[in-house]
Amino acid sequence: MKKILERWVGIISGKLDKEKFRTNILQALPYWIASLITGLVAVFYAKVFAIAEAFSINTFKAYHWSVFLIIPVCFVLSWWIVKKYAPNAKGSGIPQVMSAIELSTPKTNRLVHHLLSLKICIVKILSSMIMILGGGAIGREGPTIQIAGSIFRVVNQVIPNSWPKLSRRNMIMTGAAAGLAAAFNTPLGGIVFAVEELVKTHISLFKTAIFTAVIIAGITAQGILGSYLYLGYPDISNPSAYIFVFVIIVALLSGIGGSIMGRAILKILEWKKNFKSSWFEMTYVLSCGVIIAFIAYAGYYNILGSGKIDMTELLFSKNKYGGWELPIVRMIGPIFSFTTGAAGGIFAPALSAGAAIGSLVAEWFNLAAVNANVLILAGMVAFLTGVTRSPFTCAILVLEMTDRHSATFLLLLAAMVASIISTSVDKKSLYEHLKEGYIDDVLSKEPVTKSDE
């Protein structure tokens, strides 16, 4: 208390080190500017993504035959744009950010432009928009993280040489956290994500920057979209005393499901490395589009889109049971969309697959609506944990998306069980495997020599 009073007395009396104060402001300013831009871009991206997703699904339902034309064409066009203009804009974007953080050292920093740049931002948005118009089972959250990381890096690059130096690595980490916070409207989730998923550095080294960035990006998004929840307020009041038993069942199934989906994606990507030319790649992409088109034409329209519509319907409609086929199609869709090489994330599709598993378990045991909602939320946490191996991030994200803090212990239980079971399938997450591939690819293009060291 005495030190605090002395500090304030120093400020009032003008004894505060003005040069240090000026330096702190100058160091904070790039973070503030980048956070504001991130919030604006995230809002724009969210709005056009939602419009495109709703338009495509409504079109396919109104004109069933159109799936055989629109889906394959959009899949190929989305893949081609990435292939032609920015190959590292493909997929989620989170592994690219993880790779960029690892490469942000004096020796390899010059390679980061392969992973984070304005061109990648543009291609990422354009490719994912075409993909979602074509019914691709992708999300915008992972892409928003790579876009935000790129924005923060570009802002850092344009700082004059006379400016106080900033940590390149901290800029990228902070950008990623701000991107996730703006995408989901989950500030705590953004902070925990940066610490748990992106880097193993102690948070004290960049806590001021990350808190400030998350707040500014979040306030910007809320200022335009309003104070919203990603999924709303599902009813989970007074669940059964024995609900934890079913939560464990859902967590086991969802954790395994997330791991299996991740392994399937990795196996397909590994197989694709044997393709001799772009024609083979295009044939595969076209085949993915045709497969999804046939499944949608058969009446399983749940395979299309990010899955947010499915999650909302399961949580808020009277019918809590999506049927046995819903978990299957919500896993098939992301597998065939993600492996095309087009831009698109896996966060939302993974959440929807977990919600479908939670709904199915509730149907097996004929549980009431309140209990079903708890299992749907638990499935979301567990499946995403199976993909990312970030249990705390996943639990906090779902808690902030729904503002259902009474389920905190149940969702943490689901995250813990899913983390244990998924690690038994594969010790590394999907993102960790992909990160290694991106780093190897970048280093192969511009190998580090002794002169760089």
C-alpha cells in the first residue's frame, strides 16, 4: 500500500520518469492500432461469412440439383486461389501462427512472411468465402487467428526504426489471442488460448500486451455487433444429480472422435504428398466436392457449413435429438473440406460434431431437455479438446459462448476426460503435427545458413 501511495505521489508531483512513460506509450500504440484493425476485420469477416453460409444452405435446399454444380466448382476455385497465390493460406491458420511464433527468432524471422502477410489475409478471406458458399464444412475462427497474426506482424513491420523495439513473437501471439477473442467474443478464451496452445512462455512476459489487445479487439467487435453470445443462453438449470456419469460417456466418445478425425485428416494429407502434379490435386478436390454434394442431395444437409446452425438448433429447439447420422456427417464434412487445401478452419465444425455426439448420447438414454443441453455442451468441449489437446481453452470457450457458468465443473470434467483419452490415441494434436510440416516447408524454401546465425 505504501509503494502504491508513493507512486501516485510521484505522478502528481511530476517526478515520474517522463521518458519511461513516453516509451511505454509508444510501445503500446502499435498493439492498440493492430487490435482495432483486427476487431474491424473480424466483424466484417464474420458478417459476410454468415451471409454466405445462410445463402448457400438456403439455395441448396430450394434447388436440390444445384449441389452438383455449385459445390464442386466452389471447392476447386477455393483450392486454386490458395494454390496459385498463397499456399500457406490453406486450412485453419492456427498451425501457421504456431510455426510463425517458433520462427520469430533473429536467425529465422525473415522466413515468417511465408506464413503471415497481407496477401495471405486477402487470399484467406476470399478462399474461405468461396468454400462456405460451396457448402464446405469449415469455420472462420482459425482463419481469423491467422489474419489477426498477420495484421499484428504487418503493423510491427511498418514501425519506424526510431520507434522503441517490440518483440516480434509477442506481437504475433497477442494478435492470435485478439483474433480468437474477436471471432468468438470470448476474451478469456483468447488469453488462455495464447498461453495454452500457442506458446509455453510464462504469461508475465506479455500479459499487458495480450490483455490490452483482447480488450480493444473485443470492444471493437462488440461496438459494431453488440454484446452478443456466440451461441446464446441454453437452459441447463437443475440437471440431474447423476449427469456427470453421462458427461464422462460423452467426453470419452467425443475425445476419441476428435482424435480420429484429426488422424484421418493427417493420413489424407500425407497421402496427398504422393500426388505427382496439380491435376491429381484438382481431381481429389473435385471428388471431395462431389462426395459432399451426393450426401447433401440425399437429404443430409447437415454436412454443409460450419455447423453453427446445427448447434443452435440442438440447444434451443424442442427436439434435442439429431439422430445417429448427425455425428457422422459432421465429421465427414470437415475431413473432406479441410483436406482440399482451401482456406477454412476446424473450430466450429469440431464443436458441432461434439454437439451431435452429446445429442446422440442424450437420445440413447432418453434424457430430458436440460440434461441433453449439458451433454451437448460437454460434447462440444470434449470433441474440440480431442482435436486441439487444449482442455482449458476449450472449456472456457464454450463457457463464454453460452454464459453457463453453472456448468463449469462439468465442462472441465469433460475436457479432462477427453484430454486423457485423446492423448492415448495420439500424443500430439492436429495443429502440432501440421505446425511441424509448415516449419519444414518454410525452411526447405529458404534454408538457414551459417551467415544467418
